[in-house]
Amino acid sequence: MSDVAFLPLETGRDRLSRNRPRRFVSPRCPLLAAGVAVALALSAVTAIALTAAQAPGEVHLLAGAGSSTPPSDQSLASKLLALAETQRLGLLTKAEASEAKQALLSQFVGAPAATEPKQALLSQFVGAPATTEPAAAGGAVNFDKSAGAAADEPNPPKWPSSVRVFAPGDTDIQATVNAAFAVNGGHDPPNHGEFSDARFAFLFKPGEYTEDVPVGYYTQVVGLGATPDDVVFTGAKGVFCEEGSYDFTSGALTTFWRAAENFRSKATNTWWKGAAGMLWAVSQAAPLRRIHVDGNLYLWQYTNGPAAGFASGGFLANAQLDGDLSFGSQQQFLTRNARVRGTVPEGVWNMVFVGVEGAPANHCGRGSDGADKPFVTVDRTPIVAEKPYLTIDAATGRYTLVRPAARADTTGPAFSFDAASDAAIPFSRVYVADAAIDTAASINAKLDAGKHVVLAPGIFDLDAPLRLTHAGQCLLGLGLATLRASNGTAAVVVGDVDGVRVAGVLIEAGATDPAGGALLTWGTSAPADGGRGHVDNPGVLSDVFVRVGGPRAAETNAATMVHVRRGHVVGDNVWLWRADHDVGGLVKESKNKCNHALVVDGDDATFYGLAAEHTLKDLVVWRGERGATYFYQSELPYDVTQETFGDMGYVGYRVVEGVQEHVAFGAGVYTFFRDHPVTVATGISVPKAVESSFVAPLGVFLNGLGTLSHVLNKHGNATSLGMNGKPAYVC
């Protein structure tokens, strides 16, 4: 490794190491599954197991005769869809697939109390031509084919100009990605493109690519293979992201809003002495997912001067790293469900690992000799569903939206499609929305018809919220698709249904507070009124980012960014930002008003990689039971006063009194009271009953004029002037 210095420097606290707290009750539950098999002849006899997660009221279609619960409409659609995907992949012949389909349908027809939707569903499949794509699993489907919103969508879709699809050998790849980077990237000026209106998504068909692909703001690189190994970048740099500024005091601190996923990197470039491999020097809202890196992965950058560039990340998930995982100057980072074959040599303040094979051992804080690093390791991931992703059939050019099922108690990456539980949704059931054409009304018409929606890169000005009211429905953004609220409305509202996925979107506040109080509301009922949800089919937010202020000089407002009212909701990389700076410079005097980043009323909510910054009251308010947070990074507001913040008792993370069970691993609250001296009593406020369930919480004085008196309730040393970058831990 290189001998570059990492700043800010930190001092070690206690050398005590803690594993899981005694009071921790995991919100996990094994996915309910039962074995079913359809015997098929393939020269000799081949058996294909069709097992799946069982939703409430659902049984596996070929369960034993003793089953008393009839199969559901959604279950049939799911199994038929899995069967179609298995045939498409060439694992079954047409005759074998037909035999299996008839077996499924015959048992379905024989189920008691056939409903009208069930009969409508049967009519879609019985006697349908062999080329017909089945309706996608994932909620109620509008079967009135005369309705425009319910008619099949084109597959392949009609992508707008903000999406480019590349194949190996295309001659304009390098010129195209360089042109996008010239708009949304580069260092002259530093952080060029930070508040650009341009959005880009580059989709790569399976094969090998020699091009080097720089990733700037509002740019996403996506492989279209069934696994990351299907799309391989063999160039020296491959897919990469440099820090936004070569001044180390700025470095990657504002390298936000970009993404890359579903590919393999064979990068070998030497970025500085001793550092060769893939570079991804970023901060928040810049995830790497579903990747295979042959060599080392560097999540920081050194260019010149006395130290490496500062970085404030970050999120890595569903990854295999054959070399080292190098955090360098990263202040904090969440790594989930990865396999690391090399070493993890560094970490500044708070490096959290969940379900990571090859993760380092726990250590609360940094040892006095520097040998022990601030690593928080949780052996297994209690419950998560990976982000939906796109694949393409090389022979037909048809696209599929894959919705991975929720999985409990896992370690390591999950790259393979599981036909028994994952949903493969043909794009005939997916609407591609174009910001140049579509409105909230046109998108909602598709959602109301039961379709899934992929948002092409662009800025969608919404005069009404997008409403997801069907179980299993997906709203997937490409290229940091941006939903800009207007007219005092929310941007997204999810109904009281299970399994909804919202992923890859950037939500922006408008000038008026949303009427419902939040820019994104999940669930419309209080938990006691039917919003309990289900552990085996949670709703999931993946790569969801919200901002109040930033790209516009006009003031924007939102009382709350995200409000979770339903139970069993999983957040997987969520950054909620009240802007401290915008296109006009620094934000002062509480402009861009926002009270809370996240409010959780639902029970059994789990968040991985949660970051919240600068709201004017409690940043996070958690009222639900059995909540869990794996990595939390926060900054208190820069522009408040003692009277408006410190005297009010506001904190960075609050679990309300009366909550009996709550756990948090690596929760950090940082202060930079830039404009006025402010003293805050504590960074994290929780009932005494859950104090011991917080593992390695920390406070950090970044800069400024104020003091954090304690970290957790009355525990932890104060951080204040003179302690720049030196954390206080509760170990």
C-alpha cells in the first residue's frame, strides 16, 4: 500500500471491542419456503425445483394434496413468470415448459373459490400463443387490454436520448462517455457539473469493453448481463470515478450523485505510487453495486500535497473483490454483502461491514498505536432484498426487469438469478418514462394499471405524487432520474401494500411544503391500522436520495424528507440532505427549511447505509419498535443558533421514549456549527432500555464554533474546538 497520509487525524479511544449487544432482537425471520418440484423428461428424467418465498395467504402451486390454502393469483403469475424465464434461458424445451405450465394451471383451476381476478388471470395464459409474455408478478394486474395504460409496452423499449445502449465493438463509446463527462465531470472548475440539469445512463450489453469510462455527476453505468461477469471492462482504468477536486481539503467531499453496477472490472491503472486497480473516490449518493473487481478497489484518491483527498462516503454492496478493499482517507463507509479476498488495511472513523466475507474483526475506535482500526462488523445481514436490475436477451434484444426476492440471514454477494423466488418481469409490463414527455398523470396511469415504471434519466417536474398501490411494484430510476415536487405535493407515495421497490431516484423539494408533510411517504396507515407489513416481503428503498435545496437559487421547503408509516420496510443506501450550499454559495439563516430527514412510525424497519444532514430539528425520529440501523452518518445543521437548536434539545438521532427494542451499529453524529456557537447536550437520544443496543456510536467535531457534550444520552466524551477530526466513541 502507499504511504500517503490520511487527514483529518484522529485519536484512539477505548481499546474495548464489542460484538452484538445483549438486548439486540434481530428483525429477521427465515423466508418461509416449501419444496415443490415438477418432473420433466430431458432424455432421461430431470427434476426442476420450483421453490419460492411464501407470502401471507399463498402456497406453492404444486404443494401436497393436504394443503388447505388455495394458491393466490399473484403466486400463479409469479410461478408462470419464473417458468417462462427458465425456458428463455434454455433450461427447458418448449414442450417441457408447456407440460409444466399445464401442471401449474390444472392445480390452480382446481383450487377452491376461484375469484373473478383468478379467472381473468387464467384467461391470460390458457391457450395463449407460445410467444406471449406472461404478465409480471408483483401485484394486481389490469387485464382490460382495451385500456391504453394496460396494453403491452414495446420490448425492446424506446429509450430517450439520455440513455445509450452499447455493444462490444461500437466505435463511438469512448467519445460518447467523454462528452458526458465534459458536461457533468472534471476538475476545471472543481466539482464541475454538481448542479447540472443533464442526466445520463450508459447501458452495456454483455461482452468485453476496452474503453475507460469516467463517471461524473448524474451519470450511471449499468451492465445488462445476468451476472456481473457478463459485462467486462478490460481497460486500464475501466469504469472509474476521480475525486471532484484535486485540493485535498475538498477532495471527494462533494463527489455525489452517480452510480455504477452489474459489471466486472479488470482495471490495472496505477493511480499513485503503490495504488493500482479500480478507483471510485466518492462521498454520499454514489453507490457501487453488483460488481466483481479482479484487483484492488480504492475508495479514495491521492493526487498531490501533504495528504490524500478528504472523502465522506459511502456505500458498497453485493460485490466480490479479489484484491484489497482500500478505504484510505474515507471518513466512514458501509459495506454490505460482499466477499473480500484481500485485506482491509485502513479506516478513519467508522467503517461498518454487514454480511461481508473477509471482513476485519470488530474494534470500537482506533487503538492508541494505530494498529486497531475503527471497524464495526456484523457477521450476517438480517434481511435485505437487492436492488432491481436490468438484463437483455442477446438473441432477441428484449429486456427484463429482475426483482430479487428478500433474503434473510445472508453473507456474501448474490449474483445469480433465483428462478424460484426472484421475479423476471418482461418489459412488456414495464413502462419507460421520459421526462421530456411524461407527467405525473401519465406515469400514474401506468402505475394504476399495475405496471412497473423505469424512469429514464431526466428531471421530472411533478404536480402530483407518483403512487404505487400494487404489491411488488417497482419504480426504478436510471441516471439519477430526478423527481422534483411542485404545487405542495409529495413526490412519491407508497400504499399499504407489500414488496414495493423504489430505487435509483433523486427526489427534490419544491417551493412549498408537501401537503402530507413528506416528500416520500411509505404507507398511508398507522401500523395499528393495517400498516404492519410482512417480514418475508418487505418494501425496499434502494439508492434513494432526497435533497432540500441545492440546484436552484429559489428557496425550497419540506417538513420531512422521508416518512415510513408501514412496517417491515428496508432502506438500503439512503442519503437525505438539506443543502448547506447551493448554486449561489453557502446556505445561511435556515434557508431551505426542513425539520426532519427521516421519521419512522412503522415497526421492524431496517436501514443499511443511512445518512442524514443539516435538518433544523431532530434529524431522525424513530417511533416504531424493533428498528435497526446498520451505519448512520449525520451532520447537524451549520446555520442554526443556540436558541433555535441547542436550547430546543434537538439531536442527530432520536428513538422516542417508550420504545423497547432498537439497535444501531456504527451511528455517528458530526458537528460543524459554522455560523454561530451552539452547544448540544447529546448527539443520540434513546430510552435507557436500548442504550446497550448501540454498538460503537461516535461523535466528531469537524470544525466551527460548537460543542457536542455527549455522544449517546450522557455517555461519551465531549467533542469541541481543538478536537478537529478526533472522534469520541462509546465502547
